[in-house]
Amino acid sequence: MKSRLLNGLLFLISCLIAFGGIEVGLRIWGPDVLAMGNQFVVYEFDPLLGWDNRPNTQAQFSRAEFSYPVTINSQGMWDAEVKPKQPGEFRVAVLGDSFTWAIGAAYGTRFTEVVEAREPRINALNFGVAGFSPIQYLLQLDRILAFNPNYVVVAFCLGNDLTDNVSFSPYSHPKPYVALSADGETFVVQGYPLPDTKDTGQYLIGAMSASRIVGMIRFLHDRWQKPKDEGGASVRQNLVYVPPEKLDPEDAKTVRDVFKLNELIFAAMKKKIDAALGPDHFAVLLVPTKFEMGQYPFRPNSDRNYVGDQVSASLSRLGIPVVDGRTVIVESDFWKVDGHWRPSGHAKIGELLGTFLSRMMD
């Protein structure tokens, strides 16, 4: 009898030691720690956009090559609090994805702050949200125009904005996506109602649980319950760098469709901005990626400038000015492992955009 009690006690102690060891290990090396290099830690579910910055949130954003604090203000922006507009202030609303939100550059070194330092009259409001695409920029506009900007700039990511427009869940987070209408002349927004996967903010990896083991169990349960990607197109990013005439008919149609959808979205943005601010208050900044540097695998017959050239031509047809970041960014402006710009890239883009905006103020 004593032997059984002793064995049971030893087993219980062993389990507690093992539990404690796992708990300590998860606190040091667990996925919730690694998740601090995941921008979704400071996001929250949004039924219109899929996700958005979570107001009044602070975190230390860390990846292998960089680490810096992130503070989301009360208005849901990684930026300073927006104060009432001052006399002489030229307020610029900048929309974009992870290059604008700035994975890889701390606050104060991002291109929006570089613009402000270059021209003190400009107040560049950073509305960047990593993972966003033009359809989400369009859906953001009503909220952004309420800030009474003088000018709107959309930072268009050449590497994935085209394909993200038509994808329901490109980052395992459901979002609105677009498809051509039956007549092929307009677009329809699909994906609603968007499911809340509990995979943003405090829910990510169960990081808010007092026990990391309990948090991991919750996380795995959420993963098992995660809705399947039941909508949108699946288009490889490198496909759009191949001219359609060099593709088979099905892929050629896919490429033509994603370019047409993108043009239709920007036409809708221009119409809304023109109605609110008048003509000539809207421009697009082309954001070069490692695709444009030739650093990612390409399909046969690819042209690394094809996306930028086609988007530029499309925007020209719409009468939207283009600020071409390809003219200043070079390979060394990217982090070696991460796909985003170093502060040197932000400095160059800030100078380029600042020069353009200064002309718009005159």
C-alpha cells in the first residue's frame, strides 16, 4: 500500500515538474513569444476590413533583424494622436500595407515621418495596415476622409496588392475580396460576413492566458475550428509578372482580370476622393519589393518591371499621378532575410514623396 502511494506521489511530482518545465519553456521560446514578430498581435477583428489596428495598444515588435516599440493611438493608427487641423497645415492621408505601417522601420524613421521632417507644413497621417490591399484601401476611405485631408496617397505594393485583391484569406485572416461582375465591366465585393477567427490581438496564440499551456490548448482549438478559405481566387504572386501573351489561355485570363479589377478599384477611389476633395488631390506611390529586385523566384518569361509598368499605365489612363519608388530603391535597402525596407529605403521614399507633395502644395 505504501509502495503504491509512494509511486503515485512520485508520478504526481514528475507530472508537476514536467508541467512546470513546459510552462517555462513556452514562456521563453513559445509561439506567443515568437508572435511578437507578427503584426496581428496589435490588430483586432474588423467586420468590414477583416482586421485593423487595435486602438490604445502597445507592443515590442521583434524579428531576427530588428526590434522596436509599436504604439497604436486612440484613433487606431500607428502614429501620433491626430489633433485639430491647424492653419497652414497640409494634411496628407497615406494608405498602404506593411511597407507603410513599416515592418522593418521604427517610428520616426518611416517614410511618412521623413516627409514631415523634410517639409514641416505637411502632416502625413499614416493609415497603414499590414496585409491590406486596394479593396481595403477603398473601404477605408470614408473613415479617412473624415480626418479632412488635403491630399490622399495610396502606397501600392507591386509584389502582392494585385493578387491580394482577389484572395479571401491570403494571410490566414479572412478579408473582403473582389471579382468581376457578369458583364466584366464592374467589380463586386465578396466574402461577407467575414468570420472572426479570434486570431488577432490578445487572442493570438492565447497570449493573454495566465498559463501558456492553457493558451496553447486554446490556440490549437481555434486552429482546428478555423474556417476554410471558401472564396476568392488563388493566384500566385509571380504569375502577374508574366505578360499574358506568354501564358496559357487560362492563366492569361487570370492575369488580365486581376489588372482590370485593380484599375476598377482605383477608378472608384478616385471618384470618391474627387467628390470629397476636388480633382487633383490623389496620387499613388509605387512600392517596389524584392520581386522588383529580382530576388524572388520567377516563372519563365517573367519581367520584373511588368507589374509596375502595367499599373503605371493603368493609373495614367485614370488620370492619377504616379510616384515611382522603383527610381530610388535598390537591393541594399531591403533587409537580408525580411522582405521589407530598411530605414535607408524609407529615407529615400520619404524624400521622393516629399518632393512630389511639396509641388502639390504650391
